[in-house]
Amino acid sequence: MRLRRVGLLALMALAAVNLFTGAPLLALWIGARVQGGSSRLSMSAVVVVVGVLAVLCVLLVRGLARLGAAHEALGGHAAGRRQTPWLKPFNSPRGRAAAAPLNALDQVLVAAVVLAVLAFEAWFFLLAGSSLPAP
């Protein structure tokens, strides 16, 4: 059972990283196939990229939700409806209760976002070079 939970964590991490990398790259590749050899950007290619990206993101998010629910079920946690803290009203007594601990899916998504931001900063500050003209 522990191996299954680790496998689910690995799949969640893979899906979370693909939200930032794989889905946009695949959408751009499909858009490039629609564009063909033309040097001018066509509206059909733009629509295809946006549509494919939307579909891929919806599929990845649904897959992440299912993987997270399966991970919680293997851990013996009850599958109840969770309300995120920022959607709770400020004046409700339950809104002021102690924050619920992060589950595995939340932790994987936070780690993926932090890694994506760090990778972007490393690229931007270290590898991209200056776009300003040389004096």
C-alpha cells in the first residue's frame, strides 16, 4: 500500500509539472502543425493552441483531483468536501477555526509552483541575457 501511495505521489508530481511544461508545449506543437509552413500567424492556429491548452489543462486538473482522492483513500482519510480558507466568510465561526492541514495534493501543487517560479527566475536572471542595447 505504501508503494501505491508513493506511485500516486509521483503521478501527481508528473501531472503538476506538465501543467506548466507539457501542456503548453504540446499545444504549441499542435498549433505549429495547423499553421504549416506559412510565416504569417493565422487565427486558426491561435484558436487551436488556446483550445488544446484549455482541454489539456482541464484533463490534467481532473486527473490530479482523482489522483489526490485516491491517495487520500489509500491513507484512510475520509473523502469529504473541503472548503478552501479564502472562500470561507470572515464572519463565520468556522472561518476562524484553525486551518486544515495541507493534504498530499496541495503539497505537490505548491512544490510544483515553487519549482516553476525558481526555474523561471534562474532562466530570467542567469540565462536569458539582457535585452537592452549595448552602449
